Amino acid sequence: MRVYYADIEYDRASKKEVFMQTTPSITVDALRLEVIMREKGFSMRSLSRKMSCHIATLYRIKETGHVSFGTLEEMCAALECHPFDLLVARGYPPVRLPRMGESLFLPNGDRT
């Protein structure tokens, strides 16, 4: 198992920030899902009906954060939201945006 980056966690006993090594993961954030469901007026049962999936599937997603792309597409269609509204990535390096005139793909900024 590869370990890439560390997440920071607060240790109450020592009252210090501790770097926790994690493996990279992309999961559904249960809190974000709850907020969007509440904003759109969905309960777990009404969302499962609109998605045509079993309610246990939604409870599993909420509990574990693991979801297939197909189910994520159905969930986003039902909630009328973007997948990035629900997903959270842990253990990856921070996003580096290119500077003005710099290409995202080529190191010297050339477009050819």
C-alpha cells in the first residue's frame, strides 16, 4: 500500500497537530450530501425513489462514502448538482493552477 501525503489531525491529549499518513481516496462527503438533500427538500426515501435505487444503497454511501460512478451520476441528476459538490479528495497534493501564460501540460508554456 502506498502512502502519499499526510492529513492533519488534532491530538487532544498532547494538544498538538499530528500528521496522519493516509492513502489517497475520493469519497462522498456525508455532510455535504445531507446539506444538499436538505436544500433540495429530499429525504433518504424520496431520493432513493427518484434515483430508482434501494434506500440501503444511500445509507451505505452515507456511511462509507464509497459510490460507483453510475450511482454518482444518478444522485447528481436527482439532486441537480455537480459531482464535485458531493466528492472530497484526501491524500492528494494540493491543486496547482498555472500562472498567466503558463501551459497546464507543457513545462515551458509552449502550446505546440
